[in-house]
Amino acid sequence: MIAYVWAQASNGTIGRDGTLPWHLPDDLQFFKQKTLGQLTLMGRTTYDGLRKRPLPNRTNVVLTRRLDYTAPGAVVVHSKAEALALAAAHPEQDLMIVGGAQVFTLFADVVDTLYVTRLAGEVSGDVVMPPLDWDAFERVSARLVPNDDPALAHTFETWQRRN
Ligand SMILES: NC(=O)c1ccc[n+]([C@@H]2O[C@H](COP(=O)([O-])OP(=O)(O)OC[C@H]3O[C@@H](n4cnc5c(N)ncnc54)[C@H](OP(=O)(O)O)[C@@H]3O)[C@@H](O)[C@H]2O)c1
């Protein structure tokens, strides 16, 4: 499986100042559940936002063009092809692609499962989710989670690529 895991506001915002613009503990828990034990691929900017601390108990894979980039505790790859080859060499693990926007653009033709957490409200930010070919996918589940702040109510959706 090649999956995307992300959260987005109703206006498409996914990031601000190199990090997430909200704190949603249950979404972090969902993210953890989906990525634990898996190949967890992210762009260099997103990884830097984690202060270059690898997420524990999963294989962190960082995509960068910088040949001299180092990320102790993570695997560094330099191209989409290298990332896909790594995934092919580890069929026992799913390839969970966790952003950011550049990386979501890059793998849009090969992703087969989308895990999106949709916030009800708009949030200001500086990075938005790129367009996806939603017609190529069908929604197979949705679970609404209310919040005291209506803007932070959110829905966990799963989409599968149509055959
Ligand atoms: N809401 C969410 O679920 C979510 C999830 C993830 C991230 N985010 C947010 O998204 C923002 C970051 O997104 P972003 O789009 O700016 O950056 P990004 O996708 O995380 O990383 C971009 C970097 O990836 C590398 N890269 C991109 N395409 C490549 C290619 N074809 N080959 C090799 N390397 C490539 C480059 O690294 P080099 O410059 O080192 O070459 C590029 O600068 C942050 O605010 C983060 O918090 C949100």
C-alpha cells in the first residue's frame, strides 16, 4: 500500500511556519496508529519541522535533493524513484507518505489510499494541500469528531483508488 496521511483545514491549509497550525491530540494519535512500524516518508522541510528528530518506532524516510544532507536515525533518499525502490525492497511495510505539499504533489500518480483529516473551519497558513484527482478515488469511510471549538471539529476520511 502507498498511502497519504494528512490533515487539512477547509481552505486547504496544511502548514504554517514550517509546522502544523493546530494541535489535535486525536489526530496525532490517528497519525501514529497509521504510521507505526511503516516506512514513513516526508519531505526535508517537514522533517526539519520535527527538529530532525525521527518519529519513534517507524522507519523515517526523508526526501531531499541535497546530497550532503544527514538525518541521524532516518533514511535519506534523493528522488521519487529511490523512495519507491526502497518501498519495493520492503514489501512487509506500507509506504506512508506524510507530506508536505511538495511530496504530496510528487507521488499523486502512485498513491492508492488517502487518509485525510478534514477540519471544519478555515485556518490561515502558508502551505496548502495540492489538488488531487479526487474522481479517481472513492470514499470508503468517514468519522466525525466534534470539538468544543466548532472550527476544530474534524472528520477522519479514508479514500481508496478506484480500480
Ligand atoms: N497538515 C499536515 O498533515 C501536514 C503534513 C506534512 C507537512 N505539513 C506541513 O507542510 C509544510 C511543509 O511542506 P512543503 O511542501 O513546504 O515541504 P515538504 O514537501 O515537506 O519538503 C520539500 C522538500 O522536499 C524535497 N523534495 C521535494 N521534491 C523532491 C524531489 N523530486 N526529489 C528530491 N527531493 C525533493 C526538497 O528538499 P531539499 O530542499 O532539501 O532539496 C524540498 O525542499 C510544513 O508547514 C509542514 O508542517 C503538514
